[in-house]
Amino acid sequence: MALLEVQNLKIYYPIRGGILSRIVGYVKAVDDVSFTVDKGETVGLIGESGSGKSTIGKSILGLVPIHAGTILFDGEDITKHIGKNRSPYRKSVQMIFQDVNSSLNPKKRVLDVIAEPIRNFEKLTKEEERKRVDELLTIVGMSPENAIKYPHEFSGGQKQRIGVARAIALKPKLIVADEPVSALDLSIQAQVLNYLKDVQEELGLAYLFISHDMGVVKHMCEKLTIMNKGRFVESGLSQEIYENPEHIYTRRLLASIPDIDPTKKEENSQKRAVINAEYESENKNYYDENGKVYDLKRITDNHFVAKL
Ligand SMILES: Nc1ncnc2c1ncn2[C@@H]1O[C@H](COP(=O)(O)OP(=O)(O)OP(=O)(O)O)[C@@H](O)[C@H]1O
Ligand SMILES: [Mg+2]
């Protein structure tokens, strides 16, 4: 049984109009997607801005209403637990938020930021709590003295690590990591990714790793799901997708990864031009007459693509 199983999930945001502010239509932010995350594995959810990635992440935490579909965690339908803050589910699943600056309360010391989820679930003495926070800071490579400081005293990379420490405070089974490194410098990105991997090994954690950048997730994810306009265009084992991308949208995302080798600049820009031309000429094979992504079809045991 998968740790997380999402089946036929639909999340539609209402569009209101007119003086009575009636619902005049829906933004289909997530339109019939299914996937699983197994214990201890990392599944990448990749797509451009607005494709619906954060919406899926938030739905797993019960932070947005679901239009249709089911979300099973350890075989249990979690939509029933939404709103029950102290249910075991809320302990097992945590989120690292996309915008670290707004997700860390500036008025709280690091100690209180990290201890907050612990206080919701466990009765620890002040000394026990401080010891746990010190351990968590050490795991993410920060010195325990930082516990008495405030979030603004830290760099982006350090704030992100504080976010990681808070997310792992309750030893969850699954972390939804929403663009955990995209706001960081390249050098620091690698550091935070390494911490995420170390913590994963230590705790047997699973990640749903959200990113717009196929370069960032390359060494993180066993499985990948590529998302476009609220639908999945391709999914399967990372290696198969990197080696043999089938959907034109995936190929375009891959071509947009910047190459650090300056001698390849010309070659890469030519490659991008070819793929962009293909995107136009072969569009009908990948999108129906309304521009909707087709349903996924199996092409090998470990590789699915949404193609005519
Ligand atoms: N609360 C909301 N009300 C109405 N529409 C929303 C709401 N939140 C998101 N949307 C819309 O749903 C779609 C998906 O948004 P979402 O934030 O999930 O995208 P994303 O893939 O996370 O993008 P990004 O990479 O920019 O973070 C977008 O069209 C967005 O405008
Ligand atoms: Mg997002």
C-alpha cells in the first residue's frame, strides 16, 4: 500500500462576477490527477508557474477544498480529518512552504517557531523542548545558539533550514516541500538539498518535492510527475523521463535548464529553438482542440505520457 494515494483529484477555484458576486465559472487549478508516494521515496512534481503544483500540495495538508477525488494516507481517507488540528494525520504530514519569508512569523524567536508543532502534540518541559529544538537545529547544520534569535537575523538559506527543522520536528512520514530552494543562491541550494536528503535517510521520510526547475530535482527524485494546466502530461521513473522525455512540454522544460558550460551556449540555444518550433507544429498530438492535455497512457511499466 502506498503511503499517499491521490485519486482523480479535482480542485476548482470559483470565479465570481456581477454585482451579486455569483459564481460565473471555475479555474480548473487541478483537473483529474492521480499519483502515489511510497514510504521513504521522493516524488517530484514539476511544472511552470500556475500549473497547479502548490494547489495539490496544499490539498494534501487540507488547506484547500477539494472539488472531487480522494486522498488516502496510510489507506485512510484524510479529507475526513481536515480541520482536526491534532489528529495523527496532522502530525505525520508537514509542509515546507514556498515563501519562507511569509511562512516564518517575524515576531517569534526561532525556538518558538520550531517548537510550535511540538507544543501542539506533545507535553514537554521547557528543558526537554529546548533540547529537542537544539537537536533539530543541529540536524539542519545550524548552531543551537540561534534558537534565541528572530527570523530577520538570518539569510534566505538559513531561514529555509529553519523551515526544514520545523517541518521535521514531529518526525513526519511525508513532507510536502514546495519549491524549498528556488529562492536561494545556487551554492546554497545544493546545501539545503543535501540536508533534505540526510534528514530523509535518518527519518525514513517521503517527500513530495515541488519545483518549476527540472535541473534542481534531478538528483532528488526517484519518480517524477510533470504538470501543465492542472493536468499531468508525463509521469514515471526519473531516469526514464530524463533520458527519454516523451511529451513536448517535458522536452521544453528540459531544454530550458541553463547549462553552466559556456562553450555549449550556442548549441543549447539552437536546441531550444528546435523544440519551440516542435511545440507549435506538433501541438495537436499533445493537446485536444480545447487545449486540454490528454489522459495519461502507459508507454512502459514505469513511464506514462499524455499523448494522442
Ligand atoms: N485561492 C485561489 N483562488 C483562485 N485561484 C487560485 C487560487 N490559488 C491559486 N489559484 C489559481 O490556480 C492555478 C494554480 O495555482 P498554483 O498556485 O497551484 O500554481 P503553482 O504551480 O504552484 O505556481 P507557482 O510555480 O507560481 O507557485 C493558477 O491559475 C492560480 O491563479
Ligand atoms: Mg506554487
